[in-house]
Amino acid sequence: MLRTNPVWKAFFLVPVYFGITACLLTMLLLWKGGAYTITLSEPEIAGTIVGVGAAWALVIAIFLLPWLYRVVIREDWPLRWWHIPLGPLLLRRGDPPPMPADYALKDYYAGHLTKEELDARRAAARGDVEVTGGAETTGENGEKKIASDTSEADDSPPKAPVKKLVGPKPEGAWYTGPVFFWYVKWAVLRGVDQDVVNMQNRKSVMSSDVEELHAHAAHYDNKAEYMYSFLQVMTAATASFTHGANDISNAIGPYATVFQIWQDGKIPDKDKSEVPLWILAFGGACLVIGLWTYGYNIMKNLGNRITLHSPSRGFSMELGSAITVILATRLSKFFRWQI
């Protein structure tokens, strides 16, 4: 991200990073395991890990790279995500039509100022002419005066444009079609329709000055960040195996024990309760519903209050988390064998 022409470098590294992430995900499934038995030998496991990563990198190179080339580099704005399966056929498209004035790739730094921009805005709000650079005028007796323009100074954080899924409530009684449909959308989509980014621009006792914190973070090329957004989806899925499994085990373990005691009327034999599959499915469903409807509260309180997030940073953090879990899993087995 810091080198010259980061867009092209990100473009060529996308299949490489996808392959590495696929290798790590395969390691996680084979080494950490789950409710299944791995019968492969060590050489077969190594071959499976490398083979899956190489195959997935090839699939990405064939289908995703042509789409990214057209959308990001050639700015072929009419293309949508469902055109990705066309793969190499997209390279035969001609020049894209003129871009509409209101079209742009998602700005991952919208609403986040650099240090210089933040200092200038806050100086303007204070009327600090040394920073804002007011116009110099000459008074009646010949003395120099500096007039600072603070008419448009505003110390409130800039708001990033957010497209709402629910939209405004239509007029009418609750039982009419449009209003009733709006209530359905509100109930289903309210949790994912929250403007978490702008919620984090507020000062609080716990987060201190979030704007000041984010202003010290570098702003990378937005087109390169856009390419990392696809990688972040896969690393997030990889991290889900570890975080989701841990959360479910913490909640379902006691629940399964209570259920078995209620059903059998005694403490489970060998102090270990059985966990039916329906309880695991119940726990997974509750986790998804909780994240969908109430997860924005976690994101607004933890997310960007630690550091400024962007796809490249999120990809790095999630990839590092997956590597840490895989290493800890292997080392735990090694140390158990030594003991």
C-alpha cells in the first residue's frame, strides 16, 4: 500500500493472498478439526493444504481478476457482481460508456479526516487565523489586519453518505401495504441498517477523541482498498470458524448440561454431557440472529474505537488472527505430546 502504483500491485497479489488464505483455512479445518475424523497421513495433509490453496488462487485468477480489471482499472461502471462468472469473457468488452457524475467506488475513508484536515477544520472553528490563513487587509490608520472566515466553520464530524436499506416510513395507517411492508423491513433489516461508522465519530469517556485517533492513520489508495474488500470477506469467514466455535461452545456447553440433567434427572456420567446436534444448530442460529439484529452495538463500541479500519487493515488483522489460532493449535498438540 505504501509503494508506487499500489493498485496494480494489489491487483496482481489478489490471487496470491486468496491462495494463502485458502491454505490457512484448510489448515484450520484439518488441524483444529471438529466433529469429524481426519484419516489423511501427514504428507497427504500437506498436499491437500497446498493443492486447495493453489486451486483456489487459480479460480480467482480466472474469474475475479478480469472483473476487477474492468471495474477498478478500466472503470467499467455498468458491471455488477453477478458478472464475475463471465471471467475472461469480460476482457472482450469494449470501452465503458461515459461515467455518470454521481457514480464512484465506495470510499472507505469517507467521514475520516487526515491530521492536516482535522487540524484545519478545528482551527477554523476556533477562529485561529494562523492556521486557517485569513485574508490580510489594511485598516484606516494603515495597520495590518487579518480577517478569518469562520462563517462555515463547523466542529461536528463530517458525515459519510450511507445508503439506507429501510428508508423513510411512508404515510398512512399501519395496516396499509406500503406501511406494513416498511415495518417488516424495519424488523428484519434494522440491525444491519445502522450507520456504525458515524456512530464512532462521537466523543465518549471510553473512546476519548476518536477523530484525533483516526486522523493519525494513513489513508491508502481507495482503489487498492476496494480490491482488499474481497480478500477481507474470505479472511472474515476463516476467523468465523474460531470465534464462532468458541462463542457457541461457551454458551451451549452449560445449556447442554442443564438440558441433560433435566431430561435424565441425574448428573451426566463421567461429568461430561452429550451435545445433540439440534442444540448446536440452535446455538448457531441464535448467534446469527443476535449479530444480525444487535451486533451493531458491539461494532460501534469496539470496532473503529481501537484504530481506523479499512479493507487492507481488516484483511491483515483477520489473517494474523487465523495464523495465531493455527499456530496455537499445533503448539498445544506438540506440548501435550511432550508432556
